[in-house]
Amino acid sequence: MTAAPATKGWCPTLLSPMQSGDGWLARVKPSAGVLSSAVARLIAGAARRYGNGHIDLTSRGNLQIRGLTPRSAEDFAETIIGAGLASADPSLEAVRNVMASPLGPDDPTAPFDSHAVARDIEAMLAGEPALWALPPKFCILVDGGGALPLRDLTADIMVRAHEGALAVHLDGGIRAALCAPSSLAGTVKALALAFLRLSAQRSETPRRMRALVMAVGEEAIFAEAGLAAVHAAAQSKSQAGNSIGLISLQHQPLSGFGVGLPFGRVEADALTRLANLAERYGDGSLRTTPWRAPLLTGITAADADRLADEVSALGLIADPTDPRLTIFACVGAPSCASATVDARGDAARLAAAIGVTRDQTLHVSGCGKSCAHRGSASLTLVGRDGRYDLIRNGSAIGRPSLTGLSIDQIEALLLSAKGPRP
Ligand code: SF4
């Protein structure tokens, strides 16, 4: 195991955990985002035994286990690898970054099985050591469309359906290589190898596909990969369907059920109980999602209300109108060493004070890295030196309208803007 330093572009993995304010953290990357209930219980048990039991779901659908020690991180990794959930090779594990639409083969409206394609790509990565030199943040997205599309997400290489074929896009480009499912993994491999070769020729090595597209143009990358590319339809920015509560599937007796996690976190005990619910009400399968909302599958509409009550009793979210879904906050201080503010505690305080509604979004970020939310929000607060910069209707990289505010000042400001309570 390597405990890598927190250098730019580096990401913690199972075998390279990262030191944070509450111990070491390691990531588990479920293949195609699928967890059986037994595996979910195993991860929860290991998080409790070796860490502090806090589990965060990342925007790439990975599970982040916190509060490990250097020694217990090794035991945790051994458990996860022993269960077949990760590679024992640190280089492969670092680049095994493949996201897929959560419903996969369970969605009859999806034009292809995103899980099968994602597994083909993972197998290709495992068999091609040259690709283990990809930057650790390099990510491949498989958008199966259907009921829960990933249209509003981007990644270095993106696979989407296009007029009866699969289209392989590059981040920052407008063209795509078209292929059949049987040649998809080979197409992704050619483009990833082209990325490495062309990046190596630059004096300043691009670390992401978007940067290489800007530097050399996407035509050069497709040409280097030996692929013809066509203009593909512009990426829709429409929102994915609702991912919380019952998700009915066309003409299917069984549905999905999305469970919101307040601030993207689930405690180990709650994950164990959620796995039990997946068995009792569904087909015993859980899916991670980029919306930080695990999905249960095989649910009947008749069970939806009882399941919602049980989910709510765990402190998790079963109602798509729950205002907590519009609040984003990273762990902040003291859990994250980069933070000087208690982002989650302050977010909860502000949400309670101003009564956040579904029409407003609140993002409280412990620092400018903006781990919890990349997009814009009605109100974004970015921690700096124990105080906050405030950005309205923008993201954490936006221009602040006020700087250096204490949480008391922000609360007073928001309350005065809201007017007297009835
Ligand atoms: S945004 Fe900053 S403070 Fe928050 S978790 Fe990320 S690195 Fe830590």
C-alpha cells in the first residue's frame, strides 16, 4: 500500500488512502456501481471495524470510507480486495474510473445495457497496462439514456447512444466515433492510448481530455486513434429524471427506488439497514449514483409507501420534495485538513434558519476545491481563513459579492433579506 501525498491531480484510492482531518480515507469503486446487499453489508461492517463508520457517496458513485489509520487502511483494503471489489494492483485501481447509468439492464427504455458496456471497459483497462499511466482523475462515462440518463454529466471519454449505434465523445469536443457494442472497448482503448501519446508530446502535459482537445483539437485525437469521427448531436443539458423515491419503469411491474443521503453521507449502520431493506422489498441489489442517492431495484409500487417510511426512519430521504436535497456541503473542518470552517454544521444551521425550499439551492464549501457540488447554486459560500466568501447565483469559482463574512453575519444577512417571520 502507498500513502500518496496530496499533490495536484492525485486522488485517494483503496490502495493509496489520503490523510484527512478525521484520519485516513479510502475509496471503494463498485464495478458499474452495483452492490449486492451482502456486499453493501460487508463494506458497512468494514467501515465500522476499520474506520469511524462515516461513508460518503462521491459524485462519481464511489464510496469514501473515513477515519482509517495507516494500519487499519491496510486491513480494510485486504477485506475489499478479498471480496473481489477492487484490484490488488495500485496502478490499475487508480485508473479504474468507469461510471455507468445506474439502472443498466433493468431499464427497458435504455437503448443499451450500460452495465455490460462499463464492465467491458473495465476488463479492457485490466488487460492493457499501458493505460495504467492515465491520470488518476481520468474518467470514462457510460450513459445508457433511458429513465435515469447521465446527460448532464461529462467525463474525459463519454459513451452515449446515437441513432442505433454507440457514440464515443471526447470532453470538450462536438464529434464522436460511432461503433457497435462489440467494438466499444477497443474504441475507448484507442482514444485513451491516443490521449497518452499526444499528451506526452506536449511541453506542458495535459492531465485531462478537455485540456488536450483545447491544445490539439479533437480531430487530431481521433486521427491518432485511427478513428473516423462524425458530428454527433449536441449534448442535451436537460436534467435527469427524478432520482429520489419510486422510479417507475415503462411497462414494468418492478421499479427503482432512490434514497437521498443528507449531504451525501450514510453511516455504516444505516447502510447495513438499507441493504436489509433492499432484500426485504426488492431484488437485493443497490446501485450507487452520481447524485449521491443510492438506488434500490426490484421494488413494487404497492410497497413504495412502507419502504419510504422505513427509509425516513433511517434519517435518509425518500421524498423528492425534501429541501435537504437542495443543500450541498462538504465535510469541512475538522474532518478535512483543507477546511477552516465547519461546512456541514454551518449549512445545517443556515438551512434551518432561513428555511431553504426546493426553489433554492445552498452550497457550503470548506474551501475553493468545491468537492460537494460543481455547479451553480442560489447561494454559494466558500470557506477561507475561518470565514466565508459569498457568491449569489454562481459556483464556487464565481466572483464573490461579499467576502470575509462570519457565519453569524451570513445568517443575519439572509434573515434580513427574508424579512420578518410570520
Ligand atoms: S471542498 Fe475543500 S474543505 Fe471541502 S472536502 Fe473538499 S478539500 Fe475539503
